[in-house]
Amino acid sequence: MGELSRQEARLRLVVNRDDVDRISGELWHLGTLGIEEQIDGEGVILLAGFDSAIAADEAAKHLESFTIVEEFGSRDYLDAWREFATVYRTGNRLVVKAPWVSYQPNGTELVLWIDPGRSFGSGSHPSTQLALAELERLLEGNESVLDVGCGSGILAVAAARLGATQVFGIDIDTAAPDVTIGNARANGVEEFIEVSTGPLGDVSDTFDVVVANMLASTLIELAPDLIRAVRPRGRLIISGILNAQIQSVVEALRPLKLLTTREREASEQTWVVLTFG
């Protein structure tokens, strides 16, 4: 392919049908801007868009499957996913929609207007929906919330809309602050949300609720800092993991105790959200 460029690119990989949800979840966490699935005999071709060949190559290094990086000369491919944006419902009353999608809510629904831009967090992935539902269940109002790996800010915005009055988001993606604050502004909660690209270890405050929707390997690596960020009698919400990864995450987060486990099946994978305290 030659020297990697900053042109838009996508990863092409062929996976077993049983692995589609797991690998798609990893791709979302690795920064894909959209995923297209194509049936290929007994397998599935995943086409995952990235904003540069460099970003695509970095993501490929974290995947076990053989991947090909394909470059593009325009943004047409990466923006095509917007045509397929839809409305997502989770919890008892949360609705997530893109700003350009028409929707008439009923009187009990709380609508989140989220434009993920080129960050993770459109509301479509089961791990995000599980985390949203858990925030709805836990938040009563006036809480402080830390969103680790905030991406588009969907969880931070949801927390503020649900009554949290101090919300702090962090993400190593330099695009995350602008996208998160933009979504906070669109939802009328900009005054309650701050965002940083600094490391979790630099966060000195503690919070009533800490939420992290990330890959299991990253969660385990960050475990000491996640534990430290939870104030006494606070709660830690962990999402982005599969049923088979629960035990390793639970062990990494000791001495916090696992309080609840909630699941969502997608194809043949079971995604879980864990709440610790």
C-alpha cells in the first residue's frame, strides 16, 4: 500500500458470523466512524471506516483477524452512515436520535440529541445502551458523574439530562471535547459538563457515579484509577464487555463489590453492564 497517509480509509476483514458483534464492538471502541456488514458465504465482511489510514492501521494492530487497509480520496464513504441513522430506545424512557432524524416523542420519553461526529457513541451499540439504562436507574438528581472515555459525550449528556449537576468527561481522542460540548449544548446541559483529554490518573476528584464503556483490556488496565475515582458509597458502572469477560473484570476491580449484572444479547454475543460499589 505504501506509506500510510491521513486520507480517509477503511478496514476490510472477514469474520465468522458468531464473532460479528464482538469484533464490531472492538472496532467501535478503537475509533471506527461506521461499520458496514456484507454477507460472504458462511462468513461476514466488515468494512470499518476511519478518518485516516494511520488510524485504521493502529486499530488493525489490536485485532486478531487479518485486515486490509483501504484508502479513499474523499469523505463520501465515511459520511454515508448518516443515511442509516435511526432512533434508539433504552431504559424506561431514554431515546437517542441524531439531530437530522425526525421523531415525535411521547410525554414520558427523554430524548437525547446526539451527533457522534467522528467519535465513538451514536447510541447504537448494546454496550452504550446498557450503560445509558444503568445511568437512568441510578441517578436521582444532583450527583457528580465521571465519564471515562466519553467519546461523543452521549453518557455525559445523558447523566446531565437525568439530573447530575457536575459531569466530567475524559477521552484521549482530541476530537472528543468539541463533540461532547457540542452535544451538551444541543441538549441544553453545557453548563454542567467539562471535558479533558488528560489521563484518568490525573483526575484528583472523586465522584458519586463513575461510568466507563470500554474494552475489557482497557478497563482492567485502568482499574486502580477507576476504583480511586469512586467516592465512598458511590457507584462504578462498567460496560463494553462480554459475558465471558466478567470474572477478569470483577477480579481487577476488587475491593469494590459487584452489585448488579444486566445483560443484552446481540446475535450470539451477550453484552453486560456491571455496577460496583
